[in-house]
Amino acid sequence: MKKLLSFILFFLVGTTLYAGGYRVSIQGQKQLAMGHTGVAVISSAESVFFNPAGLSYLDGKLNVSFGASGIISKVKFQNTVNGYEAETDNPLSTPFNLYASYKINDWLTAAIAVYTPYGSSVEWEKDWAGSNLINNIKLQAIFVQPTISIKVNEFLSIGGGPTYVNGSVNFNRNLDTGSGDIDGNRSNVTVDKKRN
């Protein structure tokens, strides 16, 4: 009975999730399955993101971890003042992560991480009721993090490194309903920016 209940819960857990924002917290498939307990548990190359100091304690010379996820989101808008609701299906987004660590010697480990903590989009129909808030947004970011870990002794290590981020955002919304041309076409504003 316990196995059947666990099996049913496994399939129902991820069926409906409610969230706001654009961060996708999928920095490692193993860590996702463990509830992001990676700070305390040293188990794979995903420690580059969760606890760089722990890389010195990994078994083996070379550790590699790769993962990707497919996210299909449905966004729902609710205006509680007038009871208006709208929803939209969004394109597939595919956050990914790649971690690799190499133990140079007993006390020094080098690693690299490439991951996408942000990367999704929302698109609404033209001139929908909430278009003064948003028509569409597309947010992308790729993080590259070279890291080193130094083992001081069996109980103490330090680790860290810089993070290089390459990102872009495209955001569009209509101005208020009073703005527009003589034919009633509403004015809109677009922000399109790429940043390294």
C-alpha cells in the first residue's frame, strides 16, 4: 500500500504548480530531487553552485553533471476589482546546467559551471485587458562560473570564483487606454536590452 501511495504522489506532485516570477530553480537534477539540500550534502559536481568549498571532498579526479528540463507554463491573470480573468499558454523553455570539477591534487580542485537560473517568456494577445501591465516578456540569462576549492584539512575547505553573466530582456506593454492614435491604436513601449 505504501508503494502504491508513493507512486501516486510521485505523479501528482508536479502536475499543478503556482508561482510568480521568472526564476527557475533548476541548478541540478540531483539537487532538485533532494530539495536543494546541496549546501550541506557533498555528492556531485553540482556543488560548484551550492557549496564550492565542498568540491575538495568529492571522490574521483573528474566529476561531471549535466541536466536540462522542459518547462511549459500557463499564466493566469485575475482582476479582483471587476472579476476579469485571462490566461495564456507560453512557449517551451529549456533551462540547462553543466558542472565539471577536476581534482588537481589532494588539496586543490578546479571547476566550471554553466547554468541558466532565468529563462522563460510570457506572451499575451494584443490589446488584452491587462496590456497596460504587460503584452510580452522574454528573459534569458546564461551564467558561467569558474571555481576553485582549497582543502585546508579534513574538516575545513574554502572555495569560490567569479560569475560571468550574459543576459537579455525583451519587455513590451501598452500605455494607458487614453494614449494612442486617431484610429484607436494604443501606444506601447518596448525595452530590448542585452547585457554581458
